[in-house]
Amino acid sequence: MTQFGHGQSNPTYKVDCVRGVSSSASPLATYVLRKKPPGKILSSAHAVEREYAVQKALGALSSPRVPVPRMATLCEDASVVGTPFYLMSFARGHIFLQPGLESLPSAAHRAAVYDAMADTLGALHRVDPKEAGLEGFGKPDAYSRRQVERWARQYRESVVTPEPFMTELIDWLRAHVPPSEPSGRIVHGDFRLDNLVFANANGPLGDASGGNAPRDARRAETETGVVAVLDWELATVGAPYSDVAYCCMPYHLPSVDAANPGMASTAYPAFGASIPDGVPSEKAFVRRWARAAGLPNPTEGAGAATRWPFYVAMSLFRGAAILAGVRARAAAGNASAANAHAAGTLVETLATRALSVAGCVPGGVPRAVASGSGMTASPPPAPFGASGLEPSPRAAALLQRLRRFMAEHALPAEAALEAHAASDARWSVSPETERLKALAKRAGLWNLWLPADSRELLKINAPAGAEGALLQGPGLSNLEYAHLAAEMGQSVWASEFFNCSAPDTGNMEVLLRYGTRAQQETWLKPLLLGEIRSCFAMTEPAVASSDATNIASSIVSDEKNPREYVLNGRKWWTSGACDPRCALAIFMGKTAPDGAAPKHKQQSMVLVAMRAPGVRVLRPLTVFGYDDAPHGHAEVTFTDVRVDKQQSVLLGEGRGFEIAQGRLGPGRLHHCMRLIGMGERALRLAARRAADRVAFGKPLAANGNVLQTLGVMRVTLDGARLATLEAARRLDKEGNKTAKGAIAACKVAAPKAALFVIDAAIQLHGGLGVCDDQPLARMFAGARTLRLADGPDEVHLETIAKMELRRAKL
């Protein structure tokens, strides 16, 4: 007996019957034994008795022919092998595990496999249950509604606390069950490519290596056939559209290289970065199935825009519910597959994708869905209307793509990133980060922060093609980018995926506006391409650095070598200096002693390679216990660090304060919009918690105080959003100096608003809110820091007050 490793449900074994005890003897017969898993299982799951019954009935039919293994015997006596089981014939042939069929030698072979799959599913859906002796096999009416409730119940039985994204998906499905659907047919319930055995494993289809010579398309099609359909555990009488939608899941899942790391090895494989030649489009596959089944095409005609997404979303939901059960069995130690733990991590990936197909991102915000799905939708509306501050058409298109990326990739990646940040390897870069950066580049979501005038400021050559596009970005205004920054701000990790994270964006802006051609070539280009990272060394522990004129670090000419500066100083809160990719520090220090130059002309900025002798990272500083690995906020010493004047100084001696002010304006806005995104996610989590959590016999949402709090959270957040968008608009129209009051106002308003909303969300979550099972604690730590970073509230309020005093004199 040899256990099959593929699959996550009922343990399945190949049984070779031999004479004697020699393991090398040729088997006299080969069977497959399929049994229930051991241990405690859900009452409605793993029904091997039903599998046996439906396959035995279908095998007796002469027309339509549905290929199934021959049933040998059913044993319901658990004392024999520990659980009920059945024996069936072993179907010899080839099983394709990946929907792209990359092992096949030609497009014709791939097309033939998909045609055979569509025709086989169509044949199954032509079966009359009564003629097959299966009239009592299931209830034909209200199939989809019952399916939603069945999987919702199975999911809830598999978890201790339902996850918010699954709760939201269940609510959406319940609200969008089609009022009518073709039903009363046998449905497989798990029909997909890797549950089919194909003939000609060594013929025109080739073996797993794809080494056979290709044959012409006609022979490939005529010689390709399905030998057997496997895994009938979920079969019943129901609606065929659910079967074909489930078979189409690979068209809607994140690609193998774009999904969670475990996606490629789970029960739900997806296409790679692109669909190989020969594999039909989703609509073409469904069209062929409809002809074979003799049923209307669900992707065409009236109602298709809502009907088809429902079935796809329900299929993805069912997959998520099944994987939640796999996760529970893995935790209990009775999962049947070795990769059960990895599969269980994909619950959120599938649920989030289902919400995306349904026209939502987590939180219920409408969005347009993937092309080819049959759905169309307008760009998601803001929580309020604000004429003149809404996204431009160009920004709206980018925002739509960004929302999809966040829902499908960025948010599902948080668990892996948090785990890495808590591991012994946390000061190394997570492979997940680099993978998502590559995805963002391919998605055209790279360097979104680059200002509208970046092409004029770029002194280095931007070659034609992909690299040039990465170097130049979309060239957005501050107002356009503000909307995108808010979307990225939902996750503390996300901005880096798009090369839009601090302090790199501020440092790149400095190099863009003030750097020489050589400085841009050496430092700006690799930063724009995401090959290195950087830090900004300004704040010092010995002085109040909110007043930049206090900076005491020195930049002096070397008496022996006038072409060099010698740097000395102690810096802290140098964010990013701990990152192993950090290659550059922008160092601010004094080039003129007190009294030798005006107060704001004594400081200079120079570029320092982090590997330069004398640069030493002493320690990472923690923020409420978070060390923010691998990024970190470092204390760094610069001891007799030598740099070439011509290559390192920015703009000229005594221009450091001027550069700092130019750097901080847009950067403050970026922080503010990311804070708005944090607040939106916290509010969404709070609303879900209020709806789902029951205390003292009723949901929290039934408590008037909770409702009041949710309302105040929305009003507070929207006020800060409006202030920030207005500051972005004024920065675009009036420039940094004129808009400084508006920027100061939003820099005060946004952190306070985000903190209030996050704190209220933590309160609604109780103990769950302060632990790392939710993102709220980390978000709170980051938001609280931003009341200090880029100038504390007091400095900004003083700026605003002085402006008001001047206005009062007019």
C-alpha cells in the first residue's frame, strides 16, 4: 500500500495485490482504497459512502458516458481499517497538477486537454438523476442558497473566531444568490483538472517532462480522452453552473508567482504569470461546456454580469472554507496531506479574491474586477464627495489597479511578513517583500510617488522600455498621489512593495531636485529601481532636533586634503539604517560654526556610503516594543568619516536647512495620507467587530455608545482626509512655501485622527486589539510616532498660529 500525497481530504492509497511477500513482484491486480480520515471530523464531510454510490451508478450508464473507476466494494465497518472505506479499480493514465499544462509539447495538446475536460463535465451535466437511480441523492431546489449556508456552517465549525473577511464574504453571497438557476442535475462538486485521469500518458500528451514529439492538432484532439473522474466526495444533485465555475477557479486565483508562497503546492493551483498558448480563455471554455451540457451559457445574456461572479465567488469561498477545515485538521494532527499547514494559510487569499471577483475589496468597497470575468464596475467611490479633490481619471485608473493589488497580494502577505519579523532572521529581507516588489513592477505600480516634474528633473538617461518606465514613474501630482498613498497606508508593509516608502521617497526627491548627474547615476538610479535602500541622518540625541538649527554634528574640511570633508556626529532615529540593503545615508551637519554664517545657513547635507570607514550602526531603537525589522530605527555614529566634497555635497555648503524644508513638504503629505489609509482599515475592522461580536446577549452594534463611537470615527477621519487632500491641492497650485500652513494643519490632524480611530478600534476588539493577531497594535505604534516624526505637533501648531496672527493684522 502506498498513500497518494496529492489532495487534502480523504486519505487515498494505491493497493498492489501480489503473491507472496516479495515487494518486487509484479502485482496481480491494483486497486485504490479511499477512506475517511481518522479522528474527529465534521458530520457532513468525508462521506465515502456517497462517493461509492454515485460512481457505481454513473459507471452503469451507457449514455451519456461519464468515465469513472469501477467500484469493487464498500466497507462501512470501521473496525477493519479504522474508518469506513471503499475499493475501486486503479485508473492508469496521466494527471496534470498545473492548469497551465506547461509539460505538454504544443498548444494543440493543451487545447485538446481543455476540450476533453469541458466535454466530460458537459456529459456529467446531461445525466438525469432519476435514470441513473440517483433521484434521492440530493435536493434539486435552492441549491446555491443551501451551498452558501452549508459552507458557512462548515467554516464556522472549523474556527474558534470567524475571520472578518470570511464574514463579509458570507454576507455578500447570501445577498446575491440568483433567484433562479438550472438545477436537478448531478454535480461533481470538485471538478477540476487535477481530479481527472487522462489517457495517452506516453502518447500525444507526453509525459511529465514533455519529452514526446508533438503530433498534429487533429490527432491530439481525437486521441485525448478522460479515463476517469476522481474525488466524488462533494457530489450531489444541484446546479451545474456551480461545477463549471469551480472548474474555472484558476482563471480567478492570483497567479502562482503572485499568490501566497504555498499556492503552487495546494489543492487550488493557479496559472503562472500568463496563460500558455492553447489554454482557452475562460469564456471559450464555458462556451464549449455549455454546448456539451445542452445548457445556457452563464457568462452570456441578461444577468451575466452578476450571475457568473456569484458562482465564481461561491467557488472561491467554498475553497476557503475547505482550507479552513484543513487548517483545523492540521492543528489537531489528523490532516491527510503533508502540506496541510501551508494550505491552511491560504484561507484569506481565496476569500479576498472572492471579494474582488464580487466587486469588493475587504471592507465592502466596490471595485472593478479582473478582465474576462464578465463584470464591470465603476471606480470605487470615496466615503464622501469632495468636488475638486477627487482622483483624476488617470489616478482613478491607477487606484483601481492598486486596490486590486492590495486585496490580492499585499494584505494576504501580512501574515508571512509578520512571521518573518518575529523570527531569528528578521534582520534579513523577507523573500516575500522582494517577490511583491517584482509583482508591482510588472503591474505598472512602481514609483507612484514620483512628482509630475520628475522627467524634467531626471539628469540621467532613462532608456526606452521597462527600465525607463520604472525610472520615470507615472508623473502624478501631489493630489493624485495622495489617493494612492491612502490605499497603500492600509498596511504598514505595503508602501515598500511599490517603492513608495519613507525615508527612500524623501531621499530620492532630494537627489532628484538637488543632486548632480553623477550623484543621480550613483545613488538615485539604484534607488528608483529598488536595488538599494537609504536612510536620513538628521535627528540627534543630544539636542532638540525639531529645531534643525540645533544640529551639532560637524562637516569640516580636511586640513591635509582640502578635497575631502570629515564628518563626526551621533545620530538616532535614522530609519532604515539597519536594513542590509541600506547603501546610502544623507547626513546633515554643520559646515559653519555659530556666528560664522546666518543661523539657517550653517547646515549642509552630504551623501555618505554606509560602508564608509567610521560609519557604525550601534543599535535599533524600538517603538512601543516594535523594532521594525529589517528596516529599523537606528542609532548611528559617524567618526572621522571622509567623503569627497565634489561627489558628496548636495546643492552647496550652507544649503542643508533649505533642502530639509523642500524634502519635508511632500513627505509630510505622504505620511498623512498613509495615516488616513490606516484609519480606514481600523474603522472597517471596528465596524465588522461591532456587527459580529456578541456581549451580554446582543451584538456590540446594538449598543448605542458603540454606534456613536463608529459615527465619530467616520467624521474624525473624513475631516483629516479633507485637510490632507486640500493641502495636496495647494502644494500643487501654490508651492511648498505658500502651502506650508495647510501642510502643517494636516500633519497635526491626520496622526490625531488616525490615533483616535485606531484606539477606538482596539477598544472594540478588547484583548484581540492589543495583540498581534490583528494589525491594530502595530498601526497604533506607527501612528503615534508620526505625531513626532517630520516635526512634532507643537512646531506645526506654532506655524499655524503665527500665520493666524499675521492674518489678524491685515
